[in-house]
Amino acid sequence: MSAWIFEDCIWDDADMWIDVGQWRDDCSVPLPDYQQIVSFSFSLDGHDFYVLRLGNNETLVYDLTTGSWSSWDGLGRDVWPVNSGFNWVSVLGSLDPDAPATNVIMGDDTFSTLWTLTTDLAADEGPFENDSRREFSRAATGGIPLRSRTSPRCNAVTLTASIGDPLMATTAISLRISDDNGASYKNAGTVTVFPDEFTKEVRWRSLGLMRAPGRIFEIIDSGTTVRIDGLDVDVGRVIQDDTN
């Protein structure tokens, strides 16, 4: 079993790190012999977030506003490279046109870089000057549970989202489905969205029969949408399986 250290990194009045657990005095440098659990919180776009980074295994983010958990990562890692963050009140009200879009300040343990979060971009800036933006995928999952031996047809799945203003010239939305509680997934296809296609239908058709224990739907977006409103499933005639 790995040794773990729990840390809750906060700032004091002199803008210096305080390690609440007193295990070490620098929350930005990983301790080599331990798997660290680091937590911090911030508010963005009317939502309060609690971040729990489980060493180098996973970063879990809890949205207190919606009451939901999600997993964040980046830069090809299993974790979100950010390992500390807070809302810096001093940033608010700046007249500098190059000032960050929000007052959320983040520090990472990959490039020793300070970042600001914004809701206006669906891509990350590079860590160095003149770097190009880096796309990142966002995934949303939901499911329909099924019991007994009924097998309804999945005629179509329709996504309602804000489209028509993608990050890049052509970005895509993909759908994956799982009929074994997420143990494996099947790619149901990709829909490419072009600029100014505000009325484009994002739909996947003829997805076969759904059986118990049900079907999981996973939407993967590479920067096409700003908001996802919902996913509607057109369920057809139910087929009864009478085999023993």
C-alpha cells in the first residue's frame, strides 16, 4: 500500500503558502516518496468547486452548485496538472486590457506556471510564449437502466447543445455507447460541426436493441459546444425475450 499525505493548501495574508498538515512548507513541489492527496477550492461562473487531487492517479472535482462529481485531466496525464488554486480578489477591477478574464489563479506542477481560468475558451493556452492553443475533450455521460428481458429499440439519439461557433474551423462531437455498465464501449459515430451552422441536427440513428442492465451514453466534445442542454433517446417498440 502506498503512503499518503493529505494536504490542504491555503494562502495567508502575506500571500505565502500555508501547509495545513505541516508535512512540508511548499505545496508546489511533490514529495518524492509519497502519494499526496491535495485539496483546494475556487468559484467560477456562479459555481463553487472543490478539487481533490489523488496523487498522480486522478483529479476529482465536485461542483457544490450542481452536486455532481467529475474527473479532470490534461496534457496527456491522468491528473489535472493544477495542484493549487484560489480566487484572487486583487485581480478584480483591473484596467489592464491584458488582465485575466477571471480572478481564478492556478499553479501547476508540470511547468511551474501560473494560470487563470476562463469560461470563454474551449482550449488551453500553451505553457510558453507563442505556444499554440491546445484542444481538450470534454465528456458527459448518462444512462437508461433496464430490467427484466425487455429489449427496446434505440431508434435515435439527439443532442441539444449550443453549436455554430466552434473553437476551430471544424470540430466534432462523438457518441459512445456501452451495454455492459461501462466495461466496454462502442463508437456510434462522429458529427462534424462547422462555423455558423446554428441549426445543424446532431443525431445518431439506428443504434440497435437495448438490453438489461441498460445502456450508457457518452458524449465527447472536442470544442464544438459551449453548453449541453440534454440528450434525448428515441425508444422504439419493446421486444420481449421469452427464451429460457
